[in-house]
Amino acid sequence: MKWIIGLSVVLALCGWAQPILVGFQGPLTGPWAVEGDWALKSVQIAVEIVNARGGILGRPVQLVVEDDGGTPKGGTLAAQKLIAAGVKFVVGTYGSMVCMPSSELYEEEGVVHINYGCTRVDLSARGFKYYFRTSGRDDSQARFFVEYVIPLFGAKRIAVMHDNTAYALGVAEDVLRFMKPLLDEGKVELVYYDAIMPGERDYTPALTALRDAKPDIWYYTGYYPEWALLLRQGKDLGLDWKKIKAVGSNACPISEAVKIAGLDAVVGAMITQEPLPAFLVEKYPLAKEFVEAYEAKYGPIHDSPWATYAADAIFTLAFAIEATRSLDPAVVAKYLRSGQVIGEGITGPLSFSPEGDRLGVPYMLLICTEEGKSALFDPAVHGHLVGM
Amino acid sequence: MRDEFILETQRITKRFRGLVAVDRFNIAVREQTIHSLIGPNGAGKTTVFNVITGIYRPEEGKVLFLGQVLNGLKPHEILARGIARTFQNPRLFRNMTCLENVMAGQHAHGRAGFWSSIFRLPHQRREERAIRERAEFWLRKLDLWRFRQELARNIPYGCQKLLELARALAAQPKVLLLDEPTCGLNETEKETMMNFIAELPKEGVTVLLVEHNMNVVMGLSDFITVMNYGKKIAEGVPEEIYNNPVVIEAYLGRGEGNALTS
Amino acid sequence: MKWLRRWQGLLSQKPLRLAFLGLVISFLVSFPFWASRYWVDVGFYVGLYALLGLGLNIILGEVGLFNLGHAAFWAIGAYTTAILNVRFGIPTLALLPISAVVAAGCAWLVSSPIIHLRGDYLCIVTIALGEIVRLVLINNPGGLTGGPNGVVGIARPVFLGHVIRTPMDFYFLVWAVVILCAIGLRQLQRSRLGRAWNYIREDEIAAEAMGVDVRALKLLAFVVGAALAGLAGNIFAAKMRMVSPDSFTFMESCLMFCIVLLGGMGSIPGTILGAALVVLFPEIFRPVAQYRLLFFGLALAATMYFRPGGLWPRRRTAEILVGQTER
Amino acid sequence: MLTFLQQLLNGLTIGSFYAFVALGYSLVYAILKLINFAHGDLFGLGAYIGYTVFVYAFGVVGTVLGLWGLLAAGFVAAALGTAAAGLIIERVAYRPIYPIGRLPAVVSALGMAIFLSNFIMAVWGPRYLAYQEHFIPTGFWQIGEFRIRVLQVLILLSSLVLLGILYLVVEKTTFGAAVRAVALDRETAALMGIDFLKVIRFAFAVGPALGAIAGVFVGMYYRQINFTMGWVYGLKAFTATILGGIGNIPGAMVGGVLLGLLEALTAGYISAAWKDVFVFAALMLMLIFRPTGLLGEKVAEKV
């Protein structure tokens, strides 16, 4: 009798010890090695957190790491290597052009592929069943502005300014696209839409036009050198940044703008930004746990949103497998596609559209505080800065 | 009278950054003769060769071959007209076999193109065989047969000189320019080379020879042109040149007094 | 390293050579049936780089022209396939010859004015050329190349109703092309044109004096080499189903340069071997993840240290020419 | 006019970087006829060594010697460390190979370039490292709206001084004569009793050392360094080398400065995105119309 108990204990231990393989594909060499390095470390921390909580379905997670060198060719080789290793769940990779051929391989093999650093819109338009991404898309920022920032301030008169570079024009056009239903219904009004010439020094003509348009909110989608000058000259021209909410895009780091324009012109200005871990700790408990574990092991937390999304991809898998109690990729993928919130990750609630896109775009709104620091916008704390 | 000359230069001039290497130089070579071009070191003999074969473009003057102007033609076009040459220091294709080296001579006579080479069309095969057989003929004739599959850089220096001659002859030239063919050879090799060159006019090949060794020059030449400082200073049959005080002066003046008598 | 030379010596005997060739071919054909998909894909890339290497081998190995911008022609082939397929729906496989022709045409256009440059000056011009092509692709002229995003959605090639999609399909596609090209190049090597290319490499002045039209033959080498790169571009685009500028960097040109020299200048089996090394080294060092390129660099230098003439140099002394009876 | 002057100054600064790096290519090329592709990454290595000194010796050296002492220590350490690396590479990767042919040595050089950049990544990590403000001279002179940074003056001056010294050494000293003799004809120089190895060592120590100084300057100027910077700058500097005429010292300087100006002006007046296209196209055109071919510079070649 004793030996039967012994054997079953051993069997149970074996069953428990049998790890779940999760693949990681990222650029560990080549020009994007920074992102690969951060993502790998973040993923390792996430796996440690999951394992410390007892693993998935009581089994530990084991990472299988493959380098793709940041090239499409390397991507296919890494993907094949992971598939050959029998991995059924993969986190990766950075770069849309690297992701594209690898994701086809994962799709064909029925491997759940959660992407963390690819923002091309059409990646999720291929009708794939196993493709997901925890990151936003190229148009997420515009969407965040329209669906979150505009209602937040109850803005009616909208001004959009870009600088004719491909990036800025893209964001501006996406804003118009997402705003179209609101415009058609007459809920908002587009009072200003124009471009400035980057590299010029005097923007008073454009700012005068902006003042005369009397917008509630002014979204600048270009880069920080011009944004800083605009803020400065606008202030000098008598524009009130409490009345007109000044919002810049993610190419406008607040610290740089303060350096150029001076604090008095920038205080209260806001930017739309991808979620950086340092700003998430107060909002989400998992983010706090993640950042603390990361800093204990590797020193100061990185400021890459993509590496953070990579860690969230691990949590996505953990939540989904636990919820379905299945290791069948098809079942897990189907569950992920349902659109329901499967849990709260580092960057907030995790849910996916049927195409595999992250729902509830996890952008954030940062504001320049009186001390010249950027902080996650909280109406209760910073309302007075923007006249709320 | 003019038609007798198979190769002629008319007042050719070649300068290198102010230095006049060849100065209004005239030479006229009669068909089926051995014509020597001699002169002290740096007289411009090799430059004349390079102008004739199109490697250098003369600033002035004309090169005539069978009554046609050669100026402006590229070296490979000039070879195709029937002027082949050797170099002072053999310029062989060092990492290729001796057979392949001699086959080079017939490149200009080949017609097979890209696609016929890839697909080995019958006419290409016939041509290849002809090229090889012709090359083998010259290898045998110059007693190089034993080296045919050796790399050119691995055979003795004397044989390299002969190989270069074989390569030039394989081009079936009407005129052959030889740049110091016996330089660096031992006595027996020199003998072979001289005998061979002496036979060439009978086979319809006109020879223009640059040579330092006066025994060779006097023994072979039908006619001699002497140049110094880029200019022609004398010409005539060997006996005339041998006794020409200007020529002796040119050699003695440069401290090479034994050149004529050696 | 003497054993390699002895081994090559053995292969100059006809029965042994045929037996070896049979062995190689049966290995190549059977490989995808017993290897894993991953290794089949590695085999595909060996074939792809062999094709690129063979193209560069004509320019660098046969004619001795320093070309450090060969990736440009690869890119042109790949983008030709991508743009014509995505915009005009021309079948991908039908674009195989068209890509080669377009790459060859571009090579003719751009190399005509630079072909007279010698040695390192040609080298730097080809580097410039490679960079210009890549930068132009990034800058997206006329919205044609899609900028950094490249062109996506290339259709899979269809061969006689069979859709080429699995690693094995692509493996056979690329190796079929490689072997056809290798046979063609071997015929060229043993022909008047192939010899003339070598004459130019050995001594340009002597070659010209012996009646070789140096300029025309150099151009021909560029055109043929670029055509092979164009073929590789088509297959690459079909395999990836997208093209983007970051696949065609200066580093890729450098790797092709290494392939030719690792194998041995002007040697067809050498080039294929060189391609195998360049693709396999980084894969072998995978266990050390982010340090694998470090070892790759060392391996390149070490190979040259032990075999400066290449792994499989061409042995002319053992070659048999047309119509010649064997010794 | 003002922007033009500003662009001119930027161009000169960038050009000085290129000139520094181009010199290493040129020296090695003159002597070995080898394009040392690893040179760019040696330049990167210099930037990292300088960074390490600045960060880790800041407390000790900084308090004893002050900011300028610290800077000097950083430059010296970077130059020495990189020169050592250059010598090691020469001994291990080139010397056994270049007698056989220069092409195999090119492959070896490419291998070393790949090795070095990945070595830097292995030691210092793949992320960008920032040259922090407290060890960079940040002063500037303001003349109207025209601004000259102390650092820019420092870069321009040291490029003039160091390259001038090198030029004098090569042109005016006995050892310089040996270097030139080897560059002209290695065999004859060896017959004349010139120590060939000594000349090679000189090239492989001085070139990388100058590259390292440029690396530290680049770190200071752009405030950040990463492990791929060597490859990018190496390619540009090699272009500058050819532009100025490979194998001679004034040529490398002229080429570097010319390239820097060309870049700054095309970026400023035509298009930043098309900048490099213009630069490379200009290079191609220059070479097409001024080829160094059979009848060009090499007339001296005996036919």
C-alpha cells in the first residue's frame, strides 16, 4: 500500500513539475537588441511572478528563448525553431516587418502568438485565428485622443495641428477618421486643421489663427522642438493654456519641452503617451509588483512600453489558460477572441477584439506638473492646472 | 610604295605630365620582315608599343595598319585587326593553366556567345574544340606541351616567356610586337627563342622587336630603328646602324658603351 | 587542413567524382524528408544565400571586381516581385524571370558608368550604390515601395497548380534554381566567356591586349550576377510574403562577399559551401543567444586564418576542357 | 545667412569626427592596402572606454583633477585601450592572413567588425548609454543668435592639432619617411632595412587611438552611444576616406570635412531624409568623373 502512495506522490510531483513551455522571440542581437534585451528581462520577471503564484494550472512556466536578430529572415528561423521545440504559446516580437512572416508560421502551426512590439494596423487584418497583440496599433494614439481625451474635458471645439511629416500627418488623419462620427452627429466641431513648417522659428501667424479659432482643445501631432516653441510663443501671444487645453503627441517628451520653452509655458500641457511602467505602479497592483521585482533584479526599470507589453503577454497567457483550464491553443485563442476582460495586467485590463487587437487602448495622458515633471493625469490632482 | 608598309606610325607624341615620352615618332614596318626598335633605357620604346596597341592614346599623330587608322580603337579591337604583342615582364594569367593561357590568344576569333555557352550548342562545342586544338598546336610547337596543365605561375621563367609568345601567336596576328623576348633567358633558351623568331616571317608574321641584346638584334633584324629621348635618331639595315656614330654616341653617352658590342 | 586538399584531389577522378556528386544530390533531395521543419528552413536559407553567392561569385570571384553592394540587386529583384504582384496581380512564380531581368537591367544601367573604376574605387562605389538603393526604398518614392513598412501581401507562388507554401516546397524551389544556375555557370566557366572573365581577373591589361573586350565582359558579369540576385529576390519575397528595406543592408552585402571568399574565389562548390557556413554559423551558436554574432565574427576570421584560399578553391589543373580526353 | 553659418559649424564638427575616423582607414590602407572594416567598431570601443572612465572614475579622478583632468584621463584611457585593441586585432586577425592576399584579410576584418560590436554589446549591454551632463563641457558663446559651443571649438581644435601633429610626424621625421616608404613599396622598403612590423604597429596603434578620441567626442556631442554606432560611422568615414583620396593624411581630413559639410548642408537645405542619398550620389559622381584607373593616377604602372 505504501508504495502505491509513494508512486502516486512521485507521479503527482512529475505532473506538477512538467513545465508549460512558452516561447519568446525577440531581437537579442542586431540594431534593436536594446528592445529585445528589455523585453526578455521583462518576460522573465513576469514568468517569475507567475511561477511564484504557483504557475499555470499548477505547473511552472518555462521560457524557450530564440533570437530573431530583428530581421524578417531571422524571424522565420526563430519561429521554426520554437515550433520545432514543441512550443504552443509564443510571445514576440519587436518590429512589424519581423513579425509578419513569423506570425504566418505560428498561424499555420496553430501556435498562439502574442505580439508585443508591432503596431502596423494591417497585422490584425489578415483573418488570423492565433494572432494577438498586447500593444496598440499605429492609430491607437489618435483613437485614445478621440475616445478618451476629448470626452474627459468635454471639449466641443477641436483644433488639430501637424507638421506634414509622415508620422504627424498619419496621427492627424487618424484623429479625423475617428472623429468623423462625432462630427457627423454635431457633437464636436473641427475649428482648426492645418500644418506648420518644422524648422521655422516664428510660429506667431499660425498661433494667431489658432487663437481666433477659439478651440477648447488643441492637439499637436508633431515633434517636440516645434511644440515647445509653439507653447512659448503662444503664451507670449496671450493664449491661455488653461482655456485651450494643449495636448502633444508621444513625440513631445515633456522634459525636453520644458528645457526649450521654460516651465512657465509648459506647465499644464499634456501629451498622449504609450504606457510606461513607471507611471503605472500607482494605478495597477500588478504593475507595482512587476516594477519592484524588476528593479530588485535588474536595477532601474526601463522606459520601453513594448517590453512592458511583452510582460503583459505572459500574464495574458496565464489568465487565459487558467480561465479555460486548457492547454489547447485553439481553445485558448477562442477564449482570448471573445472580447471579455480576462484579467488586469501591468498595463490595465486585458481584452482582445476578434481580430486579436488589444481593446481599451492602454494609452495614457501625461501632464506637466508645477515642478516641471511629467505625471499621469489625474483630474483630482491636476485639474487646477487645466482649469477643470 | 606606301602599301608595302604593313604598320606605320606618323609623328606620334605621348606625354606624361610634361614629360615627353615619345616625340613625333615615325616608324614604318615592311611586311614579312623582322624590324627592330632599339635605344637606351627610357628611350620610349615600350611607350611606342603601348601607343600602337591602344593601351595609351597619343596626343598627336596617327598609327596606320594596312593603310587604316588605328587611333581611337581599343586594345582588343586592335588585336582583332591582327596586331598581337608580348610584354617585357611576362603578363601571364598566373593562376590559370598554360593551355588556358594560350587559348586566350584566340578569344577575339571566337563567336560563341552567352547562351550558346550555357547550353553548349553544337557550334559552340566545335569552336571550343578548335580553340583548344590550336592552343595545343602552339604548345607543342614551342615545346611547352609538358606544362599544358600546370599553372602559368609555376613554370620556369624562360618557359613563361615562350608561353607568352605562344599566346600571342595563337591570336594569328599579321604583326607581332615582341618586347624584349630574350631578356632574362639563359643561353639555350635564348637560342630557341631566336631560332623561333627567325622563322616567323616565313609563316607570314611580321615582327616588330624591342630588344637590348645586340647579338639578337643584329642576328635577326632586317631593318633597325633607333630611338632616344622619344625621338628617332637613326634607321637602316643592321650594318648601317652598327657603324652609325649617332647611335654609338647615344649608347656611350649613357654609359652603356658595351651595349653595341656585347 | 591537408585532408581537404587530398579530398579534392580524389575528386578529380571521374568515378569518385560521380559517386560524390550522387551522394550530395541524394542528401539534398532526401534532406527535407527526414529533417525537422526548422532545419529545412535553414536549408532553404543556405540555398538562398548560395544563389546570392553564385551571383556575386561571377562578379567578384570570376572577374575580380570588388562589389560590396550586391544586396542592391537582391532588393531590386524582391521589390520587383512584390510591387508587380501586389499592384498588378501577376503570379509570383511568373515574376521569377521578370525579377531577374529587371535586376539585370538595373545592373546594366548603374554599372555602365562605373565599370571602368578599379579595385577599391569600384568597391566604394558599389557600397554607395547599395546604400542609395536601400535609402531610396526607405524614402518611398511615389508611394511605390511603402517606405520602412515595405510591401506586404505577396501571393504564394503556384507551380502547376501546386501552391508553394511549406518549408519543404520552398526548399525544393530554391535548390532547383541553385542547381540549374550552378550547371549553367559551370558551362560558362569552361567556355570562352568564362575564361575571358578569368583573364580579366588575372591581368586586365594583358587580357585587353589579347583581344578581350574588358568593358563588355565586365558589364556582362554584373548583369548575370545581378540576374541571379534578382532570382534570389523573387524567391525571398515569395517566402516572406513581404519585403522591407531592412532586409537589404550593407551587412548583407558584406556577408555575400564573405561567402565568395570563404568558399574560394571562382569556385562553384566553394560558394555553396561558403553560403552554408554563413547561414549555419549563427544557427549553431543559437544556444548562446545574444552572444551568437560574437562567435560568428570569430568564426569568419578563423576560417580565413586556416584556409585563406577558401574552403574549396577551384582546381584548374584537374579540369577537363571540351572534347579533351582525360589523362 | 545665420542658419547657413550654423549649418556650416555643424558640418565642420561632424566633418571632424569623420576626419578622425577616416585617418585610421587611410593609414592602414596606405600601408597594407587593406580596408580595415573593424576600424569603425574600434571607434565605438573608444566611446565606451571613455564612458566607463567618466562614470566610474568620476568620484576619484574628478575630485583630484577637476573636470578637465577627468576629461583628459578619459581621452587618454580611451586612446590607449583602443590602440591596444587595434594592435591585438592586427596580431591575431590580420598578420597571419595578409601575406596571402588582401581579400581574405577583408573577410577577417569584417569578422572582427562583427565580433567587436557584439563584444561591446556583451560587456556594456545593448541599451543606449548616456554621456551625462556633469562630465561634458556645456558652455557656449552667444553672438547674436549664432551659438558656438565650447565643445565644438574643442572638437575642431583638437582635430586640427592632432591631425596636424600626425601629418608632421609622417612628413618630417625619419620614422615618417619609413612609413611613407612602406606605403609606396613594401618590398623595396624591407630591402632598405625598414622595420615593416614597426610601421604596421604604428598604423594600428595611431589609427584606432584617433578613432577612440573621436568616439569620446561623439559621445559628448550627441550625449549618447550605442554598440552599433561604430558600423554606421565606419561606413561614413570610409566614404570620407575615398572622397579625399585613400592613403594620404590631408586627403582623409579634407574628405571628412567635405562629407560633414555636404551632409549638414543637404540636410539643412534639401531634405534630411534624402541626405545620405545625395552624399553617396555625390561620391559616385566624383569617382565617375575622376576615376583612378589605368590611365589616371597609375600611369607609372609598367606595362
